[in-house]
Amino acid sequence: MTELEQDDGTRTARSLEAWLGTLTFADLTTDEVTARLVDGVARWGESQGWRVYRRAPSVFPLPPPLRGNSVVDVACARPEAPPIVVEVDRLERRRTVDKLLAEAAAGRLAILVRWGSGPFTAPPLPVHLVTREASRQRGRWHTIVELPAPRHSGALAAEPEELPWGEK
């Protein structure tokens, strides 16, 4: 069993957060960002060597008058460790948290990926929170990336000199 599979979920959530932190996007709609993040979660699970399922069945029932159970955005089956379920959401929805609490009660590691401009309220444990900041400009979403200042050109080759002012 790997170290990632032995933890209480915190290390796994941090691993996912680091993975999603490398994901960048610009000029996307809300639905496109959510799809991009779901794809990122799936790729993260595959990179761990786990079986990944999108829109996997949940233990949480659909609201009336619908029948049956809800689905989770991504589920990962891990050998010798509890499965992982991940929901990706921009908004703070009580139903999403309730679904993840039900998944955790059923023995799964539950992770909520919240994205947007924040602030992000942590869900109750045992649900783990992963965040991905983004900003909205003209109705489209962009990742927030802390980049170092650009490197400017090297040292000046010539000595500075005073330019003529107002002389003809």
C-alpha cells in the first residue's frame, strides 16, 4: 500500500490540489471550467494507477419526485484502499455536501473541489476540500497564476546621458 493510500485523506486531497494547481485556463464559461476540472481530476486518478469512473453512481438518493440515486463527478477505485469520490462545484451547495457526507459514511474518501473567486468555506469533516482559484472577466473565467515578474533586459551597454530638453 502506498503512502498516498494510507493517509486519512488529507495527503490525497493535497495531491489532487497540487495536480489541479498546474491546470490553467482562460476565457472559459462556467460549464467549460467545470468540465476542465473534472477532466483534471480524472487524469490525476489515472496518473495514480487507479480505475477512474466519470458520473459514477452515488449512494445518495435523487430528490423527489425523481427516483434512484444521484451520481458523483469522478470516482476512483484504489487497490487495498477505500474508493475516492470527487464532486466539482463552483457554488456552495448543501446538497453536494450532503451527498459527499453520505459517500463518506459509506466508507469512501470524499473530496469536494471548489473553484472560483472564493472565499471557500470548508465542508464538515470527513469531507476534504480542494480549491482552485479563478477570476471572472467579461463573463469568462481565467485561472489565477502567481507568476514571477518578467526578466527584463540585461545591463545597459551605454552610459546614460541627458537628453536635450526643448532645444531645436
